[in-house]
Amino acid sequence: MSQITVNSSTFYVVATPIGNLLDLSQRAIDVLSQVDIIACEDTRHTGRLLSAYNIKNKTLSLHDHNERQRQEYIADLLKQGKSIALVSDAGTPLISDPGFHVVRHLREQNLPVVPVPGACAAIAALSVAGLPTDRFTFEGFLPSKSGARQAKLSELASEPRTMVFYDSPRRAIDTVQDINDVLGGERQIVIARELTKTFETIHADTAENILAWLNEDSNQLKGEMVLIIEGAHIDPNDIPEVAIKTLKLLLAEMKPKTACAIAAEIHGVKKNALYQIALELK
């Protein structure tokens, strides 16, 4: 397999392993070996990965607290012909990790931004969760405080799509308790912990049973965690027939999202429930 050659004046967004170092793609290795600068969320953390592949390129810190200040500097380097790779501590940059402000700034200036895909904890967990994957929503981190977390879960109570979150195992018991309280103990959830690592655990059950499992085994409260929640089941019988009739008329004239919003406003029902029906009607 031939080695790729990086382009000058190009910003590469490079996915790195979420645990198992063998998950670093050959293309990622080639890019990281050749770029002029590697922008890292944590230079010491990334240094261990680079050392494992004998990559000795210059590194630059780029994290939540400095990326807005760095964006113009990075743009200037690219205009000078430098090539730069962005990596986070693990997984795909920008997915609940730094980089959004820099990428947006570079694209506004028409500077090339190239993805180098690879590991992503959310997608890895979803692929083995056993919950519907044809439609899902990624919600990032749930709030750390119970009140705010319950409010967020309440907002999503009627969401029909599978929901993917990142969460800290240290508060996993409190989070699952809130899921029990807000969404109900019968809601199916999946906890995927320490993916690709030695103690990888993927456990699926009802929220009620997951809560008991976590309380019985403190080992499950360590490491990195992806939390996946089954979407709400929408019963068309719960939607007034007149609302469905209105929705059908609107769908003939406009896009489903707009039709659902208007029908929901007219009849005082949930937009998400109508959208699920709209998809079935299509």
C-alpha cells in the first residue's frame, strides 16, 4: 500500500484511537507523519500516541480554552503553506471535543479542511447496541447536575429516535436513576464502557435493571462511557384523527418538518409524534 502525500496549506481533522492503538488507520499515520504541525487537545496525551508510532512532528496545544485565540494563528500558518493536523485526546475531533471554532473560521476563509475518518465512541457504541440505527440523535454530554439532567431528559421524553450520550461513569447511577424517574424504568438503555480497551463492557437492559446492575458492581463506575437510550414509541392511536388528517393535507404542499410544526401548533400535539407518522405516511 503506497503512502499518501499531504497537501500544503491544508488542515486535516484526524480521528485517533479511543483505546486500542491498532485502530489508528494507515492514512492517519501517514498524515500525522508528514504534516508540519499537529494541533492537540493535550500535547502530553497525544505524545504517547505519537511515540508509539515513532512520529516526532512539532505539536501545538489546541483546546477549549484557547482555540478561539489560536484560530487566526492557524489560518496564517496555512496561508504560509504549512500543513496542520488536528487531533483530540481520543476519537474524532469536534464530536464533544475542541475544534469547531477553528474549522468554522478556516472554512469561512476558504482554506482546505480535510477529514481523516476513524474511531468515534458514539458510533462504535451505537453499532453494537441492538437499538434502531436508521435514525438516531447524538446529544453529547448530559448535564452534571440532577435538576438540569432531568430537565434535558424531559425535553427528550417523546423523542422517537435512538438517543446517544456521553456521560461520566462516576455519575452513572444518578443518571440512570433520573432516566428511571423521567422516562420510566421500562425504557431500554445500553451502557458501553471502556470501548476497545481491556475491560470493555457493553450491557443492555431496562433502565430499572441497569440501575440495579450498577449498584451491585462498582467496577462499572470507572472509565469512559457511552449511554444509549431507546427512543419513545409513538402510538398513532394517541394522535387525534383530525391532526393526522391535517398533517396529510399539509404534506401534499410542503416539507414534512414544516407540515408537522404547523399541524402540531393547530392541534396542540407533539411535533416529534407527528414527524414519526409523517415518515410512515411517506
